[in-house]
Amino acid sequence: MNILITGATGFLGSIIYDHLNNQDNQITTLGRLNGHVKCALDKSVPRFNQPFDLVIHSAGKAHSVPTSEKEKAAFFKVNVEGTSNLLFGLEQINILPKSFVFISSVAVYGKESGLAINEAEKLSASDAYGLSKIKGEEIVLEWCKNRGVICTILRLPLIAGPNPPGNLGSMIKAIHKGYYFNIDRGRSKKSVVLAKDVAYIILKAAQVGGVFNLTDGYHPSFKELSKVIAEQLNKKLPRNISGGLAKTFARIGDMIGNKAPINSEKLKKITSDLTFDDSKARKLLGWSSTSVLKGFKIK
């Protein structure tokens, strides 16, 4: 199978590449500086010299909180215009792909709390990242529908794997340096998924098509996740800050502004359960995931 992977040097993209490259596939990668096809999708349209059976669009902008209108616009430049440029580039090939997989995020739901949120939930994101992913999904869905291409959208929560970026990477660093604390005994649960499990289901998902949440099915608490990380780092288990003390720090953070490590908004997110339902993927794809507590290797 001829497969195009964008973002193949990124965290998730590299794991997808390694998995598919070990099979009987011909892989073409697209990246800004590295790849068989070099192209900054947010700035230009890629040129391809061959058709593909499957396209996996893993490239995108994430893992940052915009502090200016320019930084907000960057999410749309990469996640929306970049997607449009990729699709336009594919149209220049005589033969369109049979399947297109778009790596999206549960951020499209715009939820800060909730349990077992499924794919039928209204897309209510109001932040730049979530809104850009919604628009990216819309573009891909319409393009595939109008051209008879099987469309698969994978909405992913926090992704666990070796040397992860974003919030999970920051958590590992904080535990390693000894300044990570669980708040209110770390009881709140969050959906997480192993990157390798996402890689394993890609081909099946591409054949079936549809919109799917993917999780590990267990939804670990902060306490459980921090324990797994601390044990791998040979560090003591993180200490706990009571809910009352955390609220005091959060109020101080409200007065300091965005640079504060904690404020009332951040505290609410940390101490609220936020889990997603992946029963649709389990039924239609045969999705069988590994608990992050058992399968997560930080390096």
C-alpha cells in the first residue's frame, strides 16, 4: 500500500510511521524540513509525483497556549490552511487516495469537565486550537464526501508515549525535578491513549471510515498517572496539596495574571473529571486498547 504521512517526525506521526513502515507498505513522508516531500503546508501547496492509497494527516499545531492574536491565528494557519493546501495538492494527482485519516482532538468538544462524552456531543470549542481542529474536520469531511474518499477522523485525548510533548511532558519534567504536587489527592480522572495503540488501529480505521474517540478505556486519575511516572523515574511519589490550599494559591494567581502557574480556571480544569466514550470505535473497529497505567513508557 502506498501511504502518505504528514508530520511523520512529530511525536505521534513518528510512532505511526515506525509501525506502518515495518509492514509491507511504501511510505512517503511530508514535512517542513525533513521528509520525502518537503513543504510547509501553512505556506504552500505540496507537489506529489505519485498517487497514494492512504493519506494520514498527522501534522498540526498544538501544545501551546496563545497569548496574542498572532499566536491564535497561527493555529488556523497550520491546522486549517495547511489542511486545505494538502487537499489541493492531492487533487493535482490524477488518482485520488482511497482513504484519508485526519488526526483530530477531543478539544473540539470544548469541554472542561464531563464523563463519557461521545462523538454525538456538540462541538463547542471556543479556544483557537479547538476551533481550528473543528474547521479542519469540516474541510476534510466535505472534501472526502464530494470526491468519494473514505474519511476517518480520530479524536484523541492526552497521548502517552516515549518523551511526550505538552502537558504530559511537563508533568514528567516536574516530577523529575521534584516540584510536582497532586491537588486534592489527585482524584480527578482524565482520558488518555497510548500512541502505539493509535498507530495499530490506523489501517482498520482507514478502511471503515467515520468519526471516532480513542482512549485507553481506563481513564486514570492524576494520582495514578503520577505514580507510574515517579516509579519509572525512581522518584518519590508526588506530595499532595489540599483543595483549600490550592484555592488560595489560585486566587493569588488570578491577581498575578496569565504567567501564574495556577489560577482559578486552571485549578477547575485540574480538579474536574474529563473522560470520553470510545465504545463506537470498540464496536465498529474492534478497538482494543492498553491501559496507560500498564503500557506507558516515558522513554
